[in-house]
Amino acid sequence: MAAQMPAPSPTPADEFTIVALPDTQFYSSLNPQIFAAQTQWIANHVADQNIKLVIGLGDIVDGGGDPAQWQNADAAVRLLNGQVPYMMAIGNHDYDQNNPAGRTASTTNFNSFFGPARYAGAAWYKGSFPAGSNENFYGVVNANGRNYLIVVLEFAPRDSALAWADGILKANQDKDAIIVTHMFTYVDNTRISGCDLNSAASFGVGQDNNGEDMWWKLVRKYSNIHLVLSGHVVQGDGTGRRMDLGLNGNLVNQILSDYQSDPLGGGGYLRIMRISPSLNRVSVTSYSPYLDSFKTDDHNQFTVPYHNPGVSMAAGTLSGKAKSAIDCSAAAGVTVAYSGGSAVTDANGNFSIPANARKSLTITAGKSGWLSDARTATSTLNAVAEPSPTSGRRRNPFRVITRYASPIWLRAICGVSRPSIR
């Protein structure tokens, strides 16, 4: 008997589905029949699943310089033409020599197959950056009478790309927004930073932005951003998720899926996200049309709030880890505090502080001989249902990574007797 797609009940009139294609690189290179099975299933179920958008999370191909891989990807994605809008992000493997440092000059194949010309006839496609390249592009998709802004960003975006996205978001604050980028969330539910494997520096673009940088420079600023979707991470089981409050109190769910380390290059698993604004619900399932199988563990089948459900009086936690930004080793003896409590990091750099859930809190971190600076942190109900650990940018000697919170940086200034915390 075929596996049955679970459907949350009740199903409100405003519910719609977005399907994400996690890294398809090994389907394009080795198993094109799996890629075709994914997109054919989507095309067959646009109506009964109310699919309004398909999103490619990057690494469309494994070898960006191999035309045959691009042809395989093109054939699979063409099955969606005329059926449903789709947007394919660029990953590090999608550059011509698998070299993101080449940037636009190394996107000949990507732009030949998935550049602006591919979407030229689509009314929902609105523009790209740089001119003539789909390294960064955006669209406005209608779902059940409501417009949604989708902003697709390049791998480890340059500051210029974030500035472009900032302008797009600023001009579309009347629409709920989704950010798509190949690298953002890590397998431990943190945002990717310089201390993580496969971060920007690993690919020669360390001067550009990891997920943690993107959060502080762009994502947290806009009240209409509710989802950030990414792939790229092969560590662990290739999944991760977290939730944080933006500057305006909006809840931002950040969701990772990348199955390329599974058998058959991923087994054809899709991320199926049913968004129900009126029920304040995002229901996520992971299904492979090729295997006709679901992943049903809590990393792959879960429900999260769509908007901020508000402050709970239930006890939550601010906890995390302090690390050196020189070598990413644990930093002991750092006092982390907010107005309701404090804790000192242990020998492994860990700390935990009780805090009421779903609040944006001001936190500080200090150690003898260091000056203090404040950052905001998000408290959540529990580590499983509402994870919110954070990793930060690689800076100077100390940083604090707050789990169920946001980062504080501790910085030493060379030649100054009293180092500071940033």
C-alpha cells in the first residue's frame, strides 16, 4: 500500500503548501531518475496538496562545470513548468568550478539553465542581483488571495547582496516574507558561523556572510520575515531548526534540510511545509516519492508556530556555550546575565539561566578585565519543541554562544589593557 500523506486537521481555507527540494546534487550527477520522481510527484499533486511554490535549496548539481548534470537538473525541473512557480537557489557546487569565490564570473552554467531568462514569462518573478544573474532574485507568489514575498540569496551572501535584499524587503513590508539561501542553519540548531564546518571561509569567501552574520545584518530587522529555509549541511542527519524573535517581536523559524549523505544521495526526500496562517501553524513532513516513504522522527515531522504566539508564563531557559573566537575552544568563568538572573560558564563553557518563555531579553557577558556590551536573546519553552541555540561570527578572542538565546561577543583589543565585550 502506498504511504499516505498526513494532513493536519482541521484544514482551514487559507492553508497552502510549499515544497522544498533539499540539495539535489547527487540526483543530477548519479540518479536523475530520483530528481524526476520528485518533480513529477509535485506536478501530479499541485491541486490536491494545494502546492503554491517549490523551492530549490541550492547545490542543484554536484559539479558546476559538467553540462550533463545541468541537463539532468533541467529535465527534472521542467516537469514543473506550467504547473507551479519554482525558485532554484545557487549553492557552492553550482558555480562553474565549484568556486563561490568566482562569484558572477563563475555562474555561466547556473545562469544558462536557471538564470533570469528561465523565469522571463512568469508574472511572479520580479528581479535579480547583480543585473543579468540569478545569484540573488525575488518573486511575489499569491496563495489563497494573499501575496508572499520570496527572497532567494546567494551562497554566503556578499554585503552588496544583503544591501540589495534590504531594499527589496523595505519596499515590500506589506507581504509576509520567506528567505531562501543555501547556507544558514547548522545541524546543532545554531546558525552557521566561522567555528562550524563548511562555513564561508571553507570556500574562499570568509569575508562574506555566514548564517549568523545574515541574522544580525538583515533577517532580524524586518517584522514580515517568518521563515528562513536552507540546505548545505551534511553533518549529523542534515536537519536542524530554530526559532528567534526579530527586532519587532516577529517569530522567525529557520529550517535546515539536506539529505545528500543518505543512501542514493538523499533517497528523494522532499520537505513539505503546510502553512496555515489562521491557525498560526507550519506543519512539516519529509516524504520521498521515489521510495514512497516518510521520515517520521521529530527532526523531520514537526509543527511550529507561524507567527509569534506571545509570551508564555511557563518557565523557559536561556542556556548556551562560551567559545574563543581564536580557536573555537570553550571559555570558562564568563558571567552571562539578564535582568532576571545570571550564570557562570563551567569548564566546558556551558551555562543555563531560567527565564520565562518567548521573550526578547537583553543579555550581557563579562569576565574580569573585560568590558560589557548588551545583546538581545530569545527565551523559548523547551529545547525540543522550540530550539533557539546560536553560534556567532568568528571575531576576536572570546565570544558567547547562547543556547535558546542570541549571541554576545567578547572582544580583546590588541595593545589595550582593558579588552572589551562586543
